[in-house]
Amino acid sequence: MGELQWGGYNVRHFTRVDMLITCCMEQPGEAEQQRFFAMLQKLNRKTKHGIIASGVVLLLVLAFLYVKVNVTGGYQGVFLLKGERGALLEIRDDLYLGEGYRHNAGLNFEDVIPRRLLRGHLEEPSLTFQWNKKEGAGYVFNYLPGGKRLLTSFGRFIDESGKKVNGLFVGGGLPKHVLEDDIVKMNATGMAYHDGSRWFHIWCNVNETMANSRFESILPSSWRFLGSSVLYTSQTDLILESSHEIIIDGVPLRRERYAAFFAGEPYFILQIRMSNEGDQPATYYYVYGDEPWLGNYGTSGGNVGWAADGLYQFVSRLDTKKYHYAGLFDFENDAIGEGHAYTFTANFIQ
């Protein structure tokens, strides 16, 4: 690169321009000078466009290498999350309980189109639901008379081992309820009841596990997820199904889970079938339970047990041959001096 005196201007030129200049045998006129500067401007534009194009290509390559795009099929929105396992960022169409800390930005579709508009003018009682067969995740709204409703979420949470749970396991919530660590919003996770004014927490993420003969626990997130489906649906009835395989001491066990909902009924039926797919017997232990966070998420204040013969203020054992149902009641526990400032919400397992 050098400098050239041209028509009163000092022009910085490159080799390709030198070739153009050495062809000139006489002092160029004004028209030639204008044509020359027009060529320089065109060259500069091409250079800028090339730099921009190279930058775009570089960004696309970096995005391909470090940004994970994950379309789960939940279609709850567009969420930009902190990346995992080598990715800087993740773009996904859904968000589960336990992932709020990863959320950077996004658009929740329910903020744009309220759910009541999507529901339309269905008469009460009625059911609406969304089920992601691939992920084994979804939710069911049971609209009760008088503007009340129940919301049950399945497989919409990350468990304590940091893994996603797939299938008909109660737990998690919709993005609007799990984006922030807000215990009031968390009332609408797991299974929740809305009385027309607010949400009440009924069941939390299910505490369910199997163990082998050495009492080694195998959480549902470690079970092999075989798939799920909607077996039957109408405006008033719904049956969902998920299939799983668990290896216990080398023996494959298959577990089929079915959840049935009926419009207007304040419960659902969970049926579990187990079969031994191996060629030898297997010994296992099975646990199903929940922590007493009834009424308000995150606190067991006021929670006591109940069965046919009354309230239980201490941890107790029940004879399942004598009692066919039991649950929790958000009332008060006189044994520790609690008052009556609670929600009077109850749940049960039969």
C-alpha cells in the first residue's frame, strides 16, 4: 500500500489499484477521476459486505456449536435457557419445575393468549388437557361447577438427581408458575385446586421409588421410558398411559401406568400394573408418598393426618386392611400449639 497524488488528493491505494493507475499515460480529466472514486467506493462496499457475510457465517457456526435448539413438542412458548453439557445456551419450547434458575429470557404463550380464550365456551363440568407423547409430560384441567377447577401436572419437573421425569408421575407445573421461585405461584404445581379466587396446593412432586433387595433406590427418572399415549378422550372423560422398564438385580420389570379423569370429579384414578419380563423371580420394594405441603406450597404448618377414625397429630402407622383411605388435612395441630389460621384443604389416597 502507498500514497498517490491525484487531482489534489492523497489517495491510499492497494496493488490492484496500482495496476489501474499504471495504465494511464496522461493526466486524467475530471470524469476519469469521478469514475475512479466510484470504483473505490464500490470496492469498499464489497469489502464491507464480505466482512458482514463472514460475521454472519461465524455467528451461525458458533450458534451451531454452542446453542442447542430443543423442540420438545410441549409448545408452551420460546425460552432462552443457560446451556448444559457444553452448550452455552439452549432454546426450547417448554420449561419445567426445577429449571427456573436457567431462564434468561423468553415468551410464554399463555401471556399472549390467555388460557380461557383457548378453552372457548365449554360447559362445566368439562376437561381440557395437553399431553406430549414423546416426553411423557402434560397437564389436565378439570373444570368444576361454580368456576372452580383442578389442575394436575405429570412429568413436568426435574427431580433431586437433576434428571427429567417422564411419564405419569404427579409433579411440576406450567411455565408461568415455575419461572420464579415464588411460593405463591408454586401453589399451582403438582396437583392444585382453584376455588375461584386463588390456588391451593394439594399434592407435590410425587415421592415414588423402587428399591432392590439391597435397598438401593431407583428413582423414576432412571427408569427406562418406553412411551406414552392418550388412550381415550372426550369432553368429560380422559385416560392417559405411560410405560416403563426397571431393572431390579438384573431382572427386567415392566410397569404400565394409567391415569383416568372424569369431568366434575375432584380426584383422578392412578392404576399401576407390574409384570416380570425376565426368566427368574425378583425381589423389590416400592414406595409412594408425598411430603405434607398441603394448602400452601413450601410449608407443612397446620398439616395433620386423617383417616376414618379421626385426626393424626403424630407420625403413625395405618392398617391397610382396616383403613381403605387416608390423607392430610390443613387444619391445625394442637400438639404443637397451632391455631386455626389455615386453609382447611384436604387430600386423600384410597
